[in-house]
Amino acid sequence: MRQFWRTFRRNQLAVGGGFVVAVLVLFAIFAPAIAPWDPNRPDTKRVFAPPSMSHWFGTDQLGRDVLSRVLYGSRISLAVGFVSVGIATVIGLLLGATAGYHGGAIDSGIMRLVDLMLVFPRFFLLLAVLAFLQPSIWTIMAVIGLTGWMGWRASCAPSF
């Protein structure tokens, strides 16, 4: 573990990216304490108000504070990202470990499954699934996770 942190600290981009992600996670966690206004409270007197000291990002078409909505929206975005990446990681690790351990026909079969999954664009697959199932945030997380596992191999493979 010490070796990991030593190597991590040497990579300035990793440290910077980790810092940005940590700050975003903290903003999402503490959104109720940080947000200056209720994100769903309309104020018809302040429709499309420009940024000011009371509304740092301005207001939207209903007079709601944009900064508050961004802070609360970051909670949903981070949840979708972490859950879908978690699902994709588990599937990719299980299939990759199975293919690597057994090799031969099992490896070939898993690779054919990867080829089959790469044929379908994720966006259109997401739309097709949502047309048949009840649209919800959990359905979106599951579909992104179930269709994202095969992309890691292609993006992480070494290029010679």
C-alpha cells in the first residue's frame, strides 16, 4: 500500500484529478449545508436573473437558484457514475479473470461476447431498454453498468 501512495504522489495529474474528485464528492455530500437556497423553490420575481451576490450562478426560467440545483444535481450524477462503474468493474473483473484462468474455448467464448456487445452503441441500447422498462435512475445505472464493462479492455490495452 505504501508503494501505491508513493507512486500516486509522483503523478501530478493523478493527484490533481483525485483532488478535484474529492472536492466534488464533498460538495455533493454537504449540498444541504452549502446550498444557499432550496433547489426546488421557485421565485417568480427573479426569473432568469443574472449572477449576483445572492444567486452566484443566477436563476433559471422558474426563478430557482442554479447553484443550489447544481449542488443537488451533483449527488445524482456522482451516484450514477459510481454505481455504473462499480457494476461494469465487477462484470469486467469476473469475465476477465474467468477468461484468463481457463483460457481456450472459454476465453474465445467470452471474447465473442465482448465482440457482440461492442456492436451495439450504448446510447441506443439505453434508449431501447428505457422504452421497454419503467424509466428510473436505477434502470439507467444498471444499463450503463451492464453495457460499460467491455469498453475497459479496449481503452486500457497497451498500444505497441
